[in-house]
Amino acid sequence: MHTINRRTFVKAVAGTAALAVSEPRAATAASSGAVFLSTWVQGKAANERAAEVLKSGGTLLDAIEKGINTAEDDPNITSVGYGGLPNAEGEVELDAAIMDGTRHRAGAVASLRKFKNPISVGRLVLEKTRHTTLAGDGAFRFALQMGFRPQQLLTPESLKKWLEWKADPKHQTFWLNPTDNHDTIGMVGTDGKGHMVSGCSTSGLAWKIPGRVGDSPLVGCGVYADDNVGAASATGDGDLMTNYCTSVSIVHTMARGASPQEACEELLQQMVKTDPANRSAEAAVIAMNNRGEIGAASMQKGFHLKYALWREGQSQFLESVKLY
Ligand code: ASP
């Protein structure tokens, strides 16, 4: 396991803090081409699609959006978009956000019903409005206005799973008695010219209390991107991770001189420092700096993040470092 040498890191932080803020972007820009990094098995198709979009002239934002669409469109991924498992009332509610590291602006939707591509709706919140996040009924009406077509998001399989859950008299709920089913797609990328984007899309926790908003659509939690430094995203127990503002914390740690890997591990260690019980938390994070260097870490072996990396035409599926 790769661990942070705190003394070295703190020294590096002290030495590079001034540099990180004052250095012009060009001096830290990547020169090695595009890199895409995504969570879980669905990340591979997402990265490959993103690389195609960028190659065919799309922007980095287009690439991340279209990459994430591949997971949202896939009915077999039960934690994102179409086929995502529903809330306790049997309704699929989707959360997503996309953040542009150049403009330092994001677009997000929370608790969006009936539209399978929340990342694309979030993208239009970014491009067409002065707002950052739209939720619930307002997000629904915005999506309609933007020309998205509402549809049933339950598949026969997800409906069957919900009916089974509902019929089980001992079924777990989120009234302080958690269940787990989550595998959000979180994605970060660079175009190789110092531009950074972060995106995240999820149906959230299966059987969640209606209206629950996780970390994924919250700027600084599920996504964060800053061209001057890098980008990060998160997956896992969003109710826990929201309280640690995971993605912005990681990017700020990188700004102070940490590598993406050090910054990911530092964040998870911070969670344990505040509460040792977090050693068993379902929490995993990914990060990339603006030179295309990457990091990925999971808190513990029971929630071991596998991630996809696309670099120089090579698509790989790898295992993250786990802390406990
Ligand atoms: N973080 C997501 C949420 O809590 C779930 C996940 O990452 O799988 O909504």
C-alpha cells in the first residue's frame, strides 16, 4: 500500500503553496495528451467514448458528458440513469453534476425524475442559465423545456428488485439503518492542454428516502475541477462524504503540492481522523492533476474501487489503493 509520508508532504506543501497560486497555467499545463479516469467497470466504456468525442473535435465538456451518457443509457447498470434502482416509493431519482475547470462553473441536477441523462440536463444548466443546481420538479420542468423526452426509468429488472424489497417485511431502509447499492460513475479528464473537467451521475442509494440528495450533484462533493490544479470525483456513501466535501478537499490538497494519489489518501485519512469508525466506510475517490497524473483510493477492502484509465490510446481497468 502506498502511504503518505506526512512530513515530506507537509514540507512540500509549505514549499509549494506560493508557487501553486502564482504560477501561470501554461507552466503547469499537461503536454502528454488527453487522459480520462472513471470509477467502476462502467468507466471503461465511458472513457473510450470520451476519447472518441474529443478526437472527433468535441470539447472536453462534450467528452465527459457523452462518456457519462454511456453509463446512463445502459439498463444493466443499476446505479446510474436508465435501470438505476429507485427510491423507497419505487421512483427513480437521478443526481448529476459536471464542472468546467476553466470557467470554474458547474451545472447540476438533483432528484431528477423521468429523464435518463441527468448529466446532459446538468450541462444545460451550466450553459443556458446563471444557476448551478436545479432540483426536483424545477429540474424536471427545465429538462422538458430543453427538449429532453420524459420516459419510464424503471426496467422490468429494477421494478422486480423494488417489488422484492418492498415485499420483504424486514427490508432495510435509510431511517438510520442503511442498505447499500451504489456504484456511481465519477469521471475526471484533461484534454492534455491543461483543461480539466469533472462529472458524476448516479441514481444514488437504492431505496433512499424520496428527495434524498447525495454527494454526486453537489459541487465540491461529487465533482470539482480547477484548471490551475486538477479535478476529483467520488463514489460511495454520499451521505457521509458530503460532510467532508471530498472533491474540493482533494483538489485543494493537490494545490498545496500533493500528488493526486497523496491527496486521495489524505482525504480518506482525514475521515478516519475525525471518526475512527469511518475505517469501515464505503468511500472511494479519484483525482487527476493538470499534468494528467492520477490517483485513486478506497477506504477499505469491502468497498474496493476498480477504475478505468484511458491514456495515449490505451484503455485499462485497474484496482485502487485501499487503506484498510
Ligand atoms: N455517492 C452516491 C450517493 O451516495 C452513490 C455511489 O457513489 O454509488 O448517492
